[in-house]
Amino acid sequence: MKKRKRIYFLLFLTTIWFGILLYKLVDIQLISTKSYGPINVDLLENSVEQRSHQMLLSSGRGTILDRNGEVLTSKASYDIVVSPTSEGQQVGKRVSQILNLSANKLEKLIKNLDKPTYLSELLTIEIDQNQYEQLKELDKEGFYAVERSKYEDPIIAQHLLGIVRDNPSLYKDRYGQENLLNKSMPVGISGLEKAFDSFLISKEQEKLLFHVDAKGQPMFGFDLLFSGYDNDFYPLKIKTTIDSVLQMKAENLMDDYKMQKGGLVLLDIQSRDLLAMVSRPTINKENPYMQNSVENQMLTRHFPGSVFKTVVAAAAIEQNVIDTQRMFNCSVKIHGDEPDPRDLGELNFAESFAQSCNRTFAVLGTELLAEDEKLFDQYADKLGLIGHAGWTGDIFKYDAFKQFPEEQKGVIWGEESHRSDQNFIRQTSIGQKDVKVTPLAVANMMATIANNGIKKEVRVAERILYNNGATMAAFSQEEDSTNQITPKTATRLRELMQLVTEVGTGKYLNGLSIAGKSGTAETGNNQFNNYWFAGFFPYENPKYAMVVVDIEQSAPSSNIYNVYREMVKYIYEKEN
């Protein structure tokens, strides 16, 4: 009796064990094939990897386009997959004819292969579209003409577009999980690649697959299979407002005039679209964070110097404190107790703006803030100089999405007590002490003035596209009508800025219908200054706002006017 119970018990345990085993088999084979175990292993993909060889066509990451739809962030190329088969050796002569290669050299390379390989990995070669079309028409086993997409750091607009790198810890921090695919999964670490990373990041790699034997040789001939996105929607594309031609010209000018640190910002005034943005120094590709080379200087705060006088002028005009007959002693420094080396003599308000007289604006700033200590803040805000100048809003499932997440806010005061200190007020009035603003914000201020005081945010991305070109989401532009200068004030500021280039500090730009404001700022280090010119053009019908800035320059002068002049001339020539 006891023996029979033991047998029943053993049969019961055996049945339970077989049941568990059967469930596991069903789970592996049928239920959890795409997501097995606590780390969600893709069993199907792993099994394919064990019995097949893979050749990567694309990482599957989305791309960034310029305003005309040209790809900016990855290099599309044509290539040939060459197989170590006898058919592959025989066809070498025809392939070599199409590619203008030595047939003997190509055949020797193929004979020495032990696995299918891209021809570009064997030879330094570029295949054009015409050659690619001819190669596709050849119906031979042993080679396969393909289109590849390879990520490369951008050639132009490095800081704006940004770069991607393999960074598992950043991937986990950003998306709350590890890279379960256990493959290369690059993430954006700067620029638009970082801002739009959640849209661009790869969901699936695009690969060519073929079965191999134990030695890695192709089985069943050379029958290639495609693995990747199985729809027309992904990967996504970000269509920007960048004009690649203008961007390239701006890059070349910065290099031609050896601008070591600084950059250029070019905006379309009406749309407030970013057309070009250059930042120097260039990114250190091997170590982007060395000396912070990855930082976009056009989104970073800098001392603006006399460019800030535009804010003081706007406040003075709207507060009706301007007396056209009033003269200011511009032969003394801001405190009025020391002679100024420039010795400009007695100047009225308009002449003071054109010649950038520090004493005039120190006096006006002190008088304005005696009435309201927050006037500078109010008018800097009206002109879009503080806060974020870049586009911010709700898009898709993201609230308060920022197109320029790396953009720093402008600041005017270091401490609240400085608003009531006349020494600090005088220095602040000429864009010194604690005043720091970004070149992007300064360019937007110029666009606001040129556009009759209408405030808008700067947009660099126009829309997010599906892979088939359909729109997934669009970034609309809206006017900020809550806090603006009046059209009359904007008109008066434009007139003052025209004087700057006609008879003032920017007269080197005379003759090109440019209006604007120059600035030279001390940086706290006696050996270095920031040199600015910010303006708009053409004066009668403004279309463009532009800033050129040379940061922490040790020379007594700068090439900002040369860069500005050449860029404006190029734009005029391009339009005509």
C-alpha cells in the first residue's frame, strides 16, 4: 500500500514537472518569442543571429533635414555586398568595368574573403547613382548592390545639429531602462540630436541577413533577406528651417577670418525661422567635452556691452524722457569724473547712440531707474532679450517642449540690491557688470525691432515627418502680443540704428542698407573683450536679422565687420 502511494506521488511530481516543461516550451516557442524573461529577450532575433550573418544597412536612427529636404545628419551611400562564392569571382570582370577597377585586383580580393563583405571595406571607393543603377541590373549571385545610411558627425552646423554617441548610462537615465537589444544604440548628446532624441532614436536596425553554416559560409546560395522597419512611417525625420547654402557660407567666413571663439546667427524676420547658426570653436570629435567644445556659444550668455544700450534707448523713448535738444558730455567716462580717451565732445541722444557714448546711457539709465527700478527688465522682456528666445510649446505628447534646450536665459542683475546702486546702474546701462545675453536672443531682439515690435520665438524645426514624408507634427508660430514695444518706438529705434552704420561705430557697413548696433564688452579679464555687431537688412524692407560676435578676443580689434559685410553681400547676390 505504501509502495503504491509512493508511485502515485512520483507520477504526480513527474506530471507536474512535465507540465512545467511543456509550459516553458510553449512560452518560448509561441507566447513570449519577442519578449522572454525578466529582461525581455527577443528569442526570435537571437535565434536568427545564431544561424545567420548580419550586415548593417542603417542604425535605424531618424534623420535631420534642411529647409529643402536635404539630409544633414547621415551620409547615404551606395555599396556592393561581395560574397566569397565562385559566382562572385566570375562576375568580378563586369563589376570592375562599371566601377573602373582592376579586374584582377577585385577577383583576388573576392577569393580571399571568408564571409560576405561590403566592397567599400575592401577598397577606397565611392559608387555614384549611375553606377549603382547598372550594378542593380546585373542578375548574378555573389554580389548585391545596396543603399546604406551611415551616421557621421555633421559637416556644417555642428553645434546646432548636435552629435550622437553610444552611451548606455545616458540611454538608461533618459529612457528609464537599459538597452535591451544589447546593440549599438547611439543617443543625441547635444543640439537637435539631443532635443529630438526621443523622436529620432532607433526602434529597429535595418540589416541584410543570410543563413550561414558552422564555418560562416552562406547556405542556400546567396539569398539575402531584409530585416528592419516594415512600414512607411519610421524612422522619423525632423525638417528644419536651416538654409544649407547660407549655413555653409557662414561657416566658411568664420574660418576665413579665423574667428576662434564666437559665431553667427541669421534669422528670417517675418517667420522668425533660423536660417544659419555657426559656433566656434568646433567640436572635438574624439572628446566633445574637452574644454567644453560641445557648447554652442550662440546659446550661451555673454557680456553684450553697448548692444544693451538698445534696451535703455527703448525705455527712454517710451517713457518720454528724450529731449532732442539735450546735450551730453561724451568726453568723460560713465561716472563723469574722469576723461574718456575717445573725447567725443557734446552729443545729443541720437548722436550718442550712433557713437555709443557711455556717459549718455549711464545718465539716462540712472534717471529711468530712479522712477522704476524694474524698467530695464520690462524692456529687455519686450524686446525678447531675457527668458528663452527659442521655440517652446506643446507638441505631440510633450508639454513645454524646447527646440533649444541648451539655451541659457539672459540676466541683467546679479543681486536685487544692485537695482538701487547708482554705480551698478551706470555699468548695467552700458551692458556691463552682470548683464549677459545670448547671441540668439540678441538676433531675435533685432528681428523684433525690424518687425515693428512684434515678438515671436525663434524656430529651427518646422515639422516632424514620417518616413513617407507625411506630417506627424508641426511647430506653429504665434505672435506674443502680451508685452511689446509700440510700432512708434520700433520705428525710432530703426532710425537710430541706421545712424550707427551711416556715421557711427558701424560705418564700415555703410552702403549695404544695414542698420544695427555695435558692442564692445569687457569680460573681467583685461586681456579679452567681446566684440558684437547686431542688426537687420535691408533697411527699407527688412528681411534678415543677423548677429556676429567675437568672444574673448585678445586683439584690439575684430573681424566681425568683415564677416558681417561679406555675409550680407553674399545674401544680396544670391537673391539677385
